Amino acid sequence: MTTKNIQQATFGGGCFWCTEAVFQEVKGVDKVVSGYSGGSVPGKPTYREICSGLTGHAEVVQVTYDANTISYEDILIIFMTTHDPTTLNRQGADRGTQYRSVIYYHNNEQKEIAEVVIKEVSIYYNDPIVTEISPLDIFYEAEKEHQDYYKNNQAQGYCSFVITPKLAKLRELHADKLK
């Protein structure tokens, strides 16, 4: 019996519905939770407060994965290639600091790996990467209706026009890493 090496990664790449849907497809990922991090207001923020852009929080996902199956480096490469890390505070039509590209590291090893991965993938982009790398402070789980959003709402317009094409790109770029 093989022992699991359970780790967590936390990052935001625009709308958490998109990022959650991507990582639910990845081999070795046990759980993906949508939430908020990086803000400066006290207490647990709500989705409505986050959408105002006034709390400083980003929409993020916290990915729990088995590092014996997939590495943190591979998780970050998937993250960096399934959103646009060159647009500041924006992903597609979603605009505001809550949609920033950000990696919240859990320890110094994750920070170092994130710095290396950003440098390595930067050659594939015409514009500079603006992904923030910051220590994880507090992760707040988003409301229940934001969990498993794509799985529960695939016919919804945003899902059809934004998330489904993102998943097609994931399958094209990272088929060997998927369930």
C-alpha cells in the first residue's frame, strides 16, 4: 500500500469557477475548494463583498493533492498555462483586483518553485508575467453555491462560453496529467 503525500496549493487566476473546473480534472488532485485570500478587511468576506473589489481579496482555489502523483511544479505549470498570467487584474471580461493572477505559497519551498516556474514559462508569452507571489495568510472558503460550480451549472452561459473552452485547452496541453 502506497502512502499518500498530501499537500496544498493556493492560487487565483481570474474567476474561481474556471480554476476549480481545471484542477478537478487533474490526476492526483483530491479536492478543490473555491475561496478568497489576500484581502485586508477583518472577518470572512462574502462573494458580494469580493465582487465589489473593495476587500482586497482575490478569488482563489485551494487544491489538495497527492505529491506522490503530481508535483507542485506540475500543478503550477498547469495553472500558468490555463489562464493569462500577463494581464493585470483581469481575465477575459472579468476585471478587478479580485481576478488577479496570484500564487499564495504555503512555505519557502513553494515560493522558490513558483519563482522558477514563472521564469521558465515566461518565454512562451509575448508580454511580461504579472502573477503575484505572496505568502498565504488566511484562506476563506467561498459560499456553498460556488463549490463545484461548473459540475453543477454546465449549461449556464458563462460555463459554456468560458469554462468549457478552457477545459478543452487543458486537455490539449496537459492530457498526460488528467484523470
